[in-house]
Amino acid sequence: MSLHDHDSVSLDSRDIENSHVDVNDKAEIILPSSVIDDDDGKYGELILLGYNGSQDSKMSVPLKRHRTKMILIRRKQGNGIKKGSVSQVNVAAKDAPAVLDSSRHVVSYSYGKHQTVLVEYILDPNKDMFQELDEDDVPSLYVWREVSVDGDVYTLRETRSSNARGAMVPEETNMLQDGTLIDLCGATLLWRTADGLAKSPSANELEMALDRLNAGKPQCPVNLNTLIIPKKRSNNSTSSRQPYVYLNCGHVQGKHDWGFHSTLNGLPTFKCPICLAESERVIQLTMGMESSFHLDSGSLDYAFNPCGHVASFSTVRYWSRIPLPHGTNSFHPVCPFCTTLLATEKPFVRLIFQDHLFDN
Ligand SMILES: [Zn+2]
Ligand SMILES: [Zn+2]
């Protein structure tokens, strides 16, 4: 299934670069309330990449203080805004009557000493608006395109810190689609529509898929014990039940020293006791628990390289093909569960379990 064949909703934002803005600017998402009509009023969800359903995270920010998911539901009364009148005055922005009137919302652009352009924003009851970040310095919002204050779509700037905007792309829409990724100053949000979420596995279905996998009692061929894929990454990886995958062959085993040696140039290498293939790494496995990042609840026999988050084939293939902004001017695919950069040569590995050995 594709993440892109569902409903779409409108996205808007304030681009405050290159202008003096006198309203208290925030990054905002605006949705036309006509998108949904009869159901529970849910537009969809925005999910922050890098938090595995709050199960684990490499980020140092305490999770309790930050929401990692935001559910957007239609407001009883629309609180959207739309562009109203544009006027030009010959006074400084701070002295313009429209700006001084606290009941009006005006964006001003100043040039020269006393030349000011005023753009008034008026209420639009047919749209709902959701504040997305409350940091003071959100410069702009990208959907791998840049979306301006009026919803126009531009190609990305040459570098993300550049003052020069990209070219306008009039043929593209600013409508959010299921699977749209939004980059807010380095934090990436995934937009899932209510419709799209209904076709993806629920958290329950995902837990059941993991239970089925663990119920197969995958064995470690060296330690001869049962392995269990955990929901949470453990830093104390000494547990004999913690599974690891050999990067090259995909055989899943516990932690042991069999076959571990150094190559002639001093690099560590791991010889697989099952197939004798050499791997330069073994990877600790953890379940990818955030269900919104999964495309299906197909069998969980793939893991991202190098972080070891487990998901289905269609899920790992999907994310390994999406380059996300990295640094100021490069793009690279990441694991959605922890935002680790994926290996270029081998972004994911197929897992081969020694399981269901006792079924007959
Ligand atoms: Zn092997
Ligand atoms: Zn990961």
C-alpha cells in the first residue's frame, strides 16, 4: 500500500524570514473543516520522528515534558485565518493604527525609513488552525518544498540557512497528504490522516505481531536459549535473551564470543556459527513500536541498519527510500523510530530466525 493515496488537507505557515513581523509568530497547521464530515471529527495525527512510541529514544530531552504525538480534531468553531486586505502606509510599523489595534492581526513588512506594507489576516471559520511549536524562532516550514506565509510552494533554498528563497512551484499544492513529512528546524513530523491510519496497523495489532514472533521461540545456536525481541532498547545488553543479527547473513542469535576475531588490519569481524559468513558488525534488535511509522502488519523480519529497529519489509523499504534533511544542505534516509542515519550500502537487513524448532 502507498502512504500517498488518501485524503489531503491544507497546510499553511508563516514565513518570517526577510520581514519584520509584528504578530506573535508560530508555526501553524491550518485544515479546512470540510475535509471530514460525518465521522468522529479526527483529521489525523502528527508524529515526531525519533521517538519510538515513547518506548525508547536517543534524544536526551526528558520525554514527559514533550509530546511526541499530536491528534488533530475538528474544533467546534473554526479558528482559521485567511489573508485579508493589503495596504501601504507611510509610517513606521510600530505606529500604524492597524498594528496598534490589538483586535486585528497584521503582518508588516518595512522598507525605507517609514514605508510599511500591512497585510491583515482575518478569521476564517471554515478552517481550523493548530499551533505546532511554541518556540520563538521558527523560521519556516518545509514539506521538502518550502511553504510561504500565503501557502505558496517554493523549491528548497540552496542551503537551509540561505536568505535567498528557491523558485516558486505554482503547479504544486500545499495540501498535506497522508505520509507528508514536515521539517521544523530539524525536528521531523509525519502527518498521517485518519483515513491512512485506519489502513495501517493499530498499536494492538503490532503488539500481536511481535507476540507471534516471540511465540515462535527463536533460539540462539550457541547459548541454546530462547531469544525475545524487546519493545525497548536496553543499554544493559548482557541479557542472554537479547537478540542480535549478523549484518551480512541475517542470522539472529544471542550475544556470544564464538567467531569473534580481528582481521589482518585490526578491524573486528564476526563469523556466523550457522553459515560461517563474516560480518563486520552484529546489531542489537529492538521492536519498532510506534505503529504510525509502519505501513503494514506484515511479518516482522527486517531491521534497519545500523540501529536494529524491527519492522516489515514494506516499512523498511519505504523509509530507506525517503531522504530527510540532514545538516544545512544534505539529505539522507533515517530510521523513523530513532532518526539514526541509515547505512548507504545496506540500509536494512533481512532477519533469519532459528524458530519454531519445537512445533512438531
Ligand atoms: Zn549466518
Ligand atoms: Zn532505529
